[in-house]
Amino acid sequence: MSRWTTQELCKYLEASFGAGQVEEVPTADGALQVTLPDCGDLGITIALTDRQVFVSTPLVEAEQVRDRAGFNEACMRLNPLNPLSNLGLTTINDRDTYIVFGELAPDSTAEQIELEVRTLADNAIDAIEALKPYLVSE
């Protein structure tokens, strides 16, 4: 059972990340969106369920990848080097999107959730830098 309500976690994270940087997102189970200005306004989503706290951010839409096979292999090789985070592929707004994500136990402390958000942001930035050779140049 989750020890957090979205309202409680929102209050704690606002104190950590700043007012206006955390907002509730209407979902069935409850979610928050954290915006990190010091990371280029990177958006981190935190979804709360009875079974886990799921923390994620989009990395890149698949359409932006020039060599999907090479990118996928690079993701697999990078994944073990990303502490506390994983790379995956999901659908967001009907588009294949690569994400960086992590999971925590539903009874994780606020400090552990905050650490996951900060670590995930760092890992997302590191991953996009490492994977740039596979992206379509703009």
C-alpha cells in the first residue's frame, strides 16, 4: 500500500524543488509532474500506485532516431551503467517514445523519491548525450 497521497508528496516535493515546480496530474491512481529548471526544464513524472512509485521522463521520440537497431543496442549497453534508472520504449500520445524510468517501493520515504527524481534527471541527460550519434540531426 502506498504511504503517499499525491497531495502529501506534492507538498514535500514543492519544499524540495520549489513552488510552481511540482503539479498534480489527473490520473486514475495519482501522478505528479516535476519540472527541473536546472536541467533545461526537464519534466519528470511520478506515478503512485499501491504496488510502486514509478518515476519517468521521455528521452526521445523514436521518429528522431536515425538508426533504430544501433540505438536499441546502444541503449542496452548503456542501461547497466545508469545507476537507479532504466531505458525503455513505450507509447506516448500514439508515438513510440524512448524513456528513462525507475521504480521504488510504495513505502519509500520522501527523501528516497527525491533522490530518484534527481538521479533520473542526471541519467536522462547523460543518456541523451551518449546516444546523440544515433539521432537525426536538426
